[in-house]
Amino acid sequence: MQSHRSRPPRLTGALLPPRGGHYHGRSMAGQILIGPISGFPEWSPELRIAEQRLAGEIREQYELFGFAPISTPAVERMDVLLAKGGIQRQIYTLGRAAEDTDETSLGLHFDLTVPLARYVAQHGDQLTFPFRRYQIQKVWRGERAQRGRFREFTQCDADIVGSGSLDLMYDAELAVLINAVFERLGVGDFAVRISNRKILTGLCAAHGLDAGQTAEALRIVDKGGIGQPEVTARALSSGGFSAELAGAVADLLACEDLDEAAEVLTKAGAATTGITELSAVVDACAKLGMPPGRLVCDLAIARGLDYYTGTVYETFVRGNEGWGSVCSGGRYDDLAGYFTKRAHPGVGVSIGLTRLFDLLVQSGRVQAGPSTPARVLVTMLDRDRFFDQYLDLARALREAGIPTDVYLQPDALRDQLAYAAAKGFAYAVIAGARELDAGTVALRDLRTRAQEQVLIASLPARVG
């Protein structure tokens, strides 16, 4: 897609001007500020069209793997959102409607996994397990907006939920799904980094940490970054954890293979269950067709949300690791247990569509194209005489499935063609008395400026 812009548009939204400042050259005093809110993206038509195309490609791949769509409300009860691993300080809370008799406070969902757990608990009797679902919806988090991080953004989730149990091979299938999606999107070189939270939780347990301390330690490790065991160790020490634990974590993160990692755990008296599971998933990924080098074991991947219990994933576009993960997820064995006594283990991944789209635009891999989904503009060379015929042309094109616009303003043809060029139409249809009497139209290719005479009956096939 080509664009008239000289540089990629920034998607992160402008920060509000200071109090007493100006916006678009107009004083704020006594006026309602209409500028963008930081972290809440607002797309132009050409960017929105490109974003929807990206979402459509993700949807196609999810369905190719057999995932079915569902939709859950943007609003959930706060006790649902906070049931497991809720990030309370980042949740946008809502007041109750006057007619709402439920005294529970409400909030906007911060991800799609917790609502999925509630959905499975509520509708479990009607679902067939393993339940494979995807959702493409907006979520909201009240955090500081920065590059690649938004407060309103779209997530594309795919999850497999079991009843009673869920085989580890599904963890491998989700990694293969990530690979298929990103190959389809053409993002360039990327890596799916994988680990298992049981590796770090086992090490923490061996050092006497309780559940709360373990959760905090894993959050510190998750923030430590790729390939920085010393940085992580210092952060653990600064966070009040023992030098012994910090050193053991540094040794673990410096391991070059899983056998070496197992030795570190054994030396610390920690369980090696996580290593065994991770090794099984990695082997299964290879059998399922994961390309060599695409799946990378990285024991620093811990995921910050507490509901993950096993396999965890983070996906990075190589060369853009500083942008952050563009796809993450993992295994959760007891998330639905907060809503039902039935065991519903699951595994899922989530593509941060807004962050990914921002990255692809800024890197030039996605360029803003036409600001219209229509391919054809039917102009009105002689509106007074042939108005009905022009509408017939548009109707025939639309019936053939070709997105078509009609220029209804009584403007000169040059203005109509300028409009067509500015909007990015591929073709303009031009017809006067001579053409219509002959059963033809002039078809102008606005990309090459070539023009040809086309029979009206052949027009849909020519531009389709």
C-alpha cells in the first residue's frame, strides 16, 4: 500500500498540552479540549483500513486452526476481574447504572483471559471440550502511555480450555499457531521465546518463599529483560530477596540449554518438573513443524500475571525487542477455579494488535494506503442527463461484489477526479453521451493514468 505521507504517521496519540497552553493554535481557555487523550489511539480511515486488514489475516489463521469466535462484554464485575492476578490499580472502574440492582462494582476488562474463565464457568454445560475460542476485542488498562504501550488497545486471543485435564501437546500447538500467524503477517524475522513458570516457582519454593513472595519475585524476573541475568539478580536483591536466591536465579538464566538448567535446579534442591514439561513442549513443536531457530528457550520469560502456572510465551520481532512483546500467553491450570468447582485448565496466546500495528507502521512494513475501501468511483460527467445511468453502473458493480462509490455532488469532472486521486481509488468510471450510446464507459486507472474504453457489460469483470 502506498501513501502520500513522507513519513509514517505516529499512532501513540498526542499528550495533552499543559494547562493554559494551546492546541492546534487555539487557546484552551473557555473551550472544550478536543485533542487526543494520551494512550487512546484514534485512526484515520487509511490506517483503520490497514489495521482491519491485519486483524482479518489474524482471524483467518485462528479459524484455520479450528478456533471459533466468541464475544464477551467490555464490562465485568470487579470481583471477577480481581479473582486471580487482577491488576487493580490499572483497572478502569465504573459507577453503577441507576437501574442496576447488583451492588457489585464494575470495571472495564484489562485482558480477555479472565473474562474467558468466567465465560467457561457460566456456559460450561453447553460447551464441547476441549473448547477452542478466539476473541478480537478492545481492552483497557490505566497505565502510563509510552511507545508501544496504550491504555486502550485491541487484543487478538486464542485459547484452548479443557475439562478436567488438558494435554501438554496443546501448549505446543499454540506455539505453532503463533508461528503461522506471524509468518502470514509478514512481520520479518521473529522469535517465539518460551519457558515454564514451574522452573522459577520451584526455585523460589526451594528457597522458602511463600506464594506472595514468589509472585513478586517472578514479576521482577519478568521485567529484567532478555539476556540480562546480572540485572535481574540486582533487582531481586534490591527488592529484598536473599543473595542466595538472586545468585541462583542468575545462574539459571545464564544456562545455555535445559540440561544445564536442570543441574542448577537440582543443586538448589528445586523440583525439575518445569524443565521436563518445557522439554516435552519444545520436542512436540518440532514434530508439529516449527521451523528450527524460531522457538527459543528463555528462562527469563515469566509473565507478570499470576494466573499462569506452566508454559509461557513471549514473541518479539527481531531487531525490535525494545518495542516489547507483540504476542504473549501461557498455561493456566486453575483460573476458572475461582468461578466454578470444575477443573478447566487452559492455554492461550494473545496478540497485541495495536502494539504490533504501531510497530509495523513505524518500521514501514505497513504503509497507509487508500482512505476508502472502494475500488471504483463512478463520476458524473453529465449529471442532469444521465443520473439514473450512473446509478445503474454503480449498482452493477456492487452486485458483482466490487466496492464502489458514486460522486453525487454537481461538481466539474476535474474536481471529481481530484477527489478520486486524494481518496486512493484504483479506478474512475467516466461516461458521457457518446460512451453511453455505444454501451461503453471510459475506465481510467488512477494509478497509471491509463484510460481505455470498456463495454458496460464487461466492466465488473475488468475491475474485479
